[in-house]
Amino acid sequence: MNALRPYAAAFTSRFLQMLQYRAAALAGFATQCWWGGIKVMVLAAFYAGAPDTVPMPLADAITYTWLAQGLLALLPWTGDPEVAQSVRTGAVAYDRLRPVDAYALWYVRTTGWIAARVLPRVTLMLAFAALALPLLGWREWAWQPPAGVAATLAFAVSALLALLLSAALVMLLNVATMAALNDRGVNALALPLVIVLSGNLLPLALMPPSWQTLLLVQPLAGLLDIPARLYFGQFAGWQALGALGLQAAWLVVLVGAGRAAMGRTLRRLEVQGG
């Protein structure tokens, strides 16, 4: 327990620090509501002229959209800005001198950063899209409840794995930032890939059927698409366990890759100044 105390303190301090930015959370929520409404209207127009064989009902697609907007801050399209700043200033050298594992320290900080940004926004989105819209008479445009108790539990586990998977992907961006000494190019390359392959732009189930297997097994699907399918009950029983196992497998692979890349980068790191 004493060995874990520094990492728990790092997570807690970063989490509480990020919760102080209430104005940013409210601004992000308002923006996500606006774009969520636009995406819902686009989906409604698409479904109005679509054939009857669409693989996802309109109600699920609308709920998927609100879920995606609520979990927008979960997506790893940028590296941790605290790491980017420490790279620019040279303070990254201090992390090599701390009596803790550098990768684990950055990982728990990043996890706290992501969790604190997601939690208030998804709570506000749930209150708006699941509670306020039905009360206003727009139930067909609302965030629908999960398919059942089993789906709710599977979604909760999957959402936790998605958080850890997102932190592992952000760690890869952090290592790339440290190697390149700049985060702009890394973030610019990550943004379109994450938006499309996670399912945030469009539910992956609505993409061409021949792409479905490849889209499902790639790691970014575990950030949003797999949790959403579990929420709707599209994966149940052994399929649900397989989906959770796929997320866990990618988590192990990405953490291992990030740790190896970070160790190699730190060994070659040179910090000038004094």
C-alpha cells in the first residue's frame, strides 16, 4: 500500500485540480449539445431516406450520438498538456529523479486528467438528453436507457476499460511529444484518426459491412463503439465477454508499447539549460 500511495496521490491531485475548471466544463457541455443536436438532425434525415435494412435503429443511433457527445473528452486526440509543457521547459528531467516509476506516474496523472474532464460533461449531458428532453416532449430525440441490467453492468465495466485505454493512448502521444519536443504535429495527426475510428463521427455499425470486422478489432473502437454496443445489448453473453476481453487485450498491448517507448526515449533524452 505504501508503494501505491504516490500514484494514488498523483491521480487524486490531478483529478481535483481539473475539477476546478467549471466554466470550461459548462462551455464544453453547451458546445457538445449544439453539435449533438445537429448530428441528430442529420441522422434523422438520413434514416428518412434509408432502406429498412439499416443495421442500427434510429433510436439507438440518437442515443449513440448523445453518448458520444457526453464522452467526447474521453477521446485521446491530444497529449497531456502538462507533459507537453514539461517537455518544453525541461522539467521533464525531474520525473527521472523521482523515486517512482515514471511511466506509472504519468499514466495515473493522465487518467485523472481525462476522468475529471469527462465526469462533469457526461453528467450534464445525461441530465439534458435523458431527463430534460423527454420532459420537454422530445422523447424520440432523447437519450434512451440501456437494454437491461446486464447491459448496464457490461457498459460500466467497458467504460472503465475505455478510460484506461484512452490513458494508454494518450501516453503514446506523450512519448511522441517528448521525442519530437513539440506536441502540435502529434496532436494534428491523432485528431482525425481518433474521431473517425472511435465512432464519434459516425457509429461504426453504419459504415460498410465489409469493414466491420476490421473496424471492431482495432483499438480505437474500444473507446466508444464497443461500450455503446454493450449499452444497447448488441453484444450479450459470450459476445459481451469477448468485447470486454478485446478492450483489456488492447490495454495490455498499448501499456506495454508505451512503457517500452518511454524507456527508450528517456534513455536518449537530453535536457539543456541551467
